[in-house]
Amino acid sequence: MLPLNIQIDRTERLLRRLEEDAPLMAVRISQLAPEHQRAAKAHVAELAAKARAELQKLIDEISMWDSNDPTPQAAD
């Protein structure tokens, strides 16, 4: 299993790529029938929603790890 930081980075990268690709995707699917366009847009939206949920889960998990970390912290 990958470390949480790497999983977070990959998930953030996926979301960023999906958002940046939206205009190009519109061009790519413009030749499709309307029902296929809707299906493609719905698929991307579902993928982005799952990625956001996964990202939130990973962030919550890493913050839980940080709060339970028994490692002594340096004094200021």
C-alpha cells in the first residue's frame, strides 16, 4: 500500500486533470449523440465525485494519524 501522502498527491492530480480537461472533453464529445454526451459527462462527474470523496477520506485519515502520533514534538 502506498503512503497516504502519495495517495493524496495522486488523487489531487486526478482531480486537477479532470478539471483542466473539461473544455477539451467538450470538444471531443461534441460529435457524439446527445445521450452519449450526457453519459460521458455523467461518467466524468461520477469519477470526480468519487475522487473528491476518496481525497477527503485520505485527508481525514492522515489528520487522525497526526493527532494520534505519540512522537514527542519539539518545544518552541
